[in-house]
Amino acid sequence: MLSTASVPDQDKVAYWNDAVSRTLVPMTVVPRGDGPFDGRIATDRLGYLQVCTMEADAERVSRTPALIARSSEALVAVGVQMSGTATFVQDGRRAEVGEGDLVVYDTTRPYSFDYPRRFATHVFQLPRRTLGVSDDDIRQVTGSAIGTGDGVGAMLLPFLAALASSTADGYPPAVANRLAGNVVDLFSTLIAERAHRGGTDTDARSHLMLRVLDHINRNLGDPDLSPEHIAREHRISVRYLHRLFEGEGTTVGQFVRRRRLEECRRELARRGRTAPTVSAVAQRWGFVNPAHFSRSFRAAYGVSPREWRDLRTARDGPGRSSAVVPAPGTAPENAADVRDTARQGADLPPSRG
């Protein structure tokens, strides 16, 4: 808790500017009244979510490009107006915020709040990367007041008010992180609901999923293609990325591995005068460890990469009959049986053991 109560009158404004800037983000606060200024701000943390409650006399708060340059992390904030009113401006839009309204703002772009009389507000700040929404969606929501009479806002108001009034120290770390995750999910849903009035949250997720899949397919050869890398490129949390793939019945890692194996399988079966080596194909599609690649390939298709290439070469040779091979992306029920069937189709002796 930081308060101007015990600060000399002549130092209150400077103290308050410093307190607000250190607690939230760098900004300029100008009192609207002539008398001694009074303000207090309390802050707490819930996992990666910062929760602040601010009560102060009439003031104007500004976040300028010069102040933004002093901040290292991109944050998104949600303000809950508990008492008093405010005029909020961001992205060229102006909103009149009344008691009980919510506002969403991006700390990486200029904004201002004008409080004409004493007020109280809760401010929830979280890293921009934890939200599974696009920059365009956030821009559509900023600069407007969100009512809490219905929709997601109606669910958010009592939850956020209760969360701000409780003490985070009372929660074990695992519970605090889970609560923070629930808040992020609610914020993401709120932004999607407001940004896609004509569509649904499912539409927004589907569009994001298509972009993620396209990114994966274009970067399969990068050995550093990990869930962390993918999430960072799309400015979402790893947790949210995993949630997207839950709806596909797979995990991020499984999908990347399956797509890499499919490309390796296709390239090893390619006809040509000079066939690429197995290790060269594996490295080209992001497999760093040859032994790991061979195990993964055999688990998926029932034969080793070298056997697969030899079988395909024999099958496509003059006078050869078509070999029976596993379907792409499926693991055979009996790997030995499938391998022997394939070898017989290629006029090769059955394997031993």
C-alpha cells in the first residue's frame, strides 16, 4: 500500500506520480483540484497477474510515447470502475466510463484517463503474450466502455471485484496460477466477444488455429520449432496454444512430429538417380538425432526409414509389383506383419525375427 497521507503537502503530487508509475507503468498524473492531493494504491500479485486498487482525488493520467519507450514489457490492462467516472481515450476513440464499467487498454500505445472527481478503480495487468487474441482484436476493444449488464462482462464484474478484495498471499502458488489462468481465459473471451460481434469466439479460435498450422507447416525444417517458439511468434501463451490443440485431439509436439515424419516419408519415396541419404532427409525436416528419427519413423510406419526407401525403390523398379505399405500417419497393428507383407510385395525375402 502506497499513500500520500503521511507525505508533506508540497510533495504529494510528485510522490503520487512516482507511486503510480512504479506500481503500474510509467505515466504522468496531473491533479485537477487546487487543494492538497490525496491518493492511495494497493498492489498484489496472483501468479503472473498484477492486481491493483487505486483511490484518488480528481486527476488526469496520461501515457505518452516517451513514457512507453521506458517500459520493457508489453502489458494489457483491464480497469474496473468501482466509483466515480472517467473519460478514457485510446486508438482515436473516446469512452465515457461509468460505475461498474470495464475498459481494456494496451500499455504499448498512448492512452489517457480523465477523472473529474474522486474515484476508485481496480486495475488488472497481465503480459500481452498470455492472451490468445490478435493485436487487431485488442485494437477493436480499446477506447470503449464495456457494460457489465450482460454477456461476459456480467460474469467478470463480481469475480474481479472479489479477486481484488482478497489477499493473494492466502492462496498456494498452484492455486494462484490457476486463478490467474482463469482470469486470462475470461479476458480473452471478453475481447473475442467484443471484437467479433457478428461471429463467435469459436470463429476467432479457428482463425488463430489456421495461422498456427500454416506457421508450423512453413517451419518444419527448423529444429527449434517448439511450443514456446510457436506461442511466441503468435503472441499467445504456451498454455493457450496447448488448449487450441486439445480441440484437435492431439498435442503440439505430436502434430509437429507427425508432419515431419510425413514429409520425410514422402521424400524417401521420391524416385531419382541419386536418392538422398536417410540422415540428410531427417535433418532437412528438423530431426537432429538420427536414432530418434529412426525410432519415430518405425513407430509410425512399421518399418525403418532405410527399409521404407528400399521397398519403395524396389516396388517402382521395372517389372515389380505394387507393395502393400502402411497408410500415411497411421501405425500398423502388427509392425512385423506389415513389414513382411511389404517386403513380399517387393519380391524381397521376409524379415527375420
